[in-house]
Amino acid sequence: MSTETELSQHATITFAAALSTIDDTTIVRLPKEASERLPSRGQVAVHASMSGSDFETVVEPDGRRGHWIRVDETIQRVAGVRSGDIADVTLRVAPDWPEPNVPDDLAAALDEAPAKIRDVWQDITPMARWEWVRWVQATRNPQTRQRRVEVSLSKMDGGKRRPCCFDLASCTDPDLARSGKLRDRS
């Protein structure tokens, strides 16, 4: 018999939701029932379809036991939707995580790091790389961010494969969150 988590990893989750905007970022908040069907309260890699347009993304936690999806201008244009519209959304948990977009400061530090650290970075899973990227980016303070880049390399040098000590179910986008929770509006 499959567990509930195994079922949710293979389930198709379909819902309709309104696009909304926080500052300049357009998002879709998953309804509670859709979030509950995901296999994790943290990030989840998915194959998504919005109003008939397919794309790959990572569903982000909102810090309130729910999730949200960033809807960039390309997705909005292709799907024919914009903030305020209701979109039909279908999600399927992806079997493999996509590679994260590594921010320039972390990428430069990794490029300059000793081979041992670069080897750890290459050996860890894409999901683990997403966690390092999230942790580095989860601050607006440039000094804190630089320190996190340095600590990331130090931890990898010591064999750590994942950052520790941050809540994976919190919203870590510093432009959209307050106290680890996705803001309601701008």
C-alpha cells in the first residue's frame, strides 16, 4: 500500500486561483487543499501548466503551511493571464529537480574555491543546491549575504552537503516575505 506522501508525489493537482501582485512580483497562491497534497511543506519541484501553457518551476513555501508560484512575464504572456485574472493550474511533482539559478556572488565564490569544495557542489543533488541558494539569498543585508557565501564554502569544505538551521517551510524571498511569511499584498 502506498503512503500518502507517495500518492502525493505522483498525483496531479488541479485548481483555479487568482494571480496577485506583491510589489512588482506576480504570484499564484495555492489553495489550502492543493498545498496539502504536495509531499513537502518546503519547496517542491513541479511540472506545471497554467491556462494550458506548460513550464517547469519550484513551488515555494509561504511560511503558513501553504505554497505559492512566481509567475514571470513570459509565463503570463504565453498563458494569456495577468494579475487579477483567474488561472487554471495543474501541478505534477517532478521526479527530478531542475538546476537552480546560482546567484553571481555564490557562483564566483564557487569558481574560485578549492577543487574539494567545487567537487562537493557538483556531487550534491540539485535539491541541495537549491537549499544553498535559498539560504544565501534569504537576506537583504549585503554583509549578511556575503557572510552566508563564505559560510557556505566553509561548510562544504567541512563536508556539509546542505545548509542547516533555517526553516525550509518559511518564505525566504526577502522581497516578498516578512518574518518568514509571504506578505499578503504590497
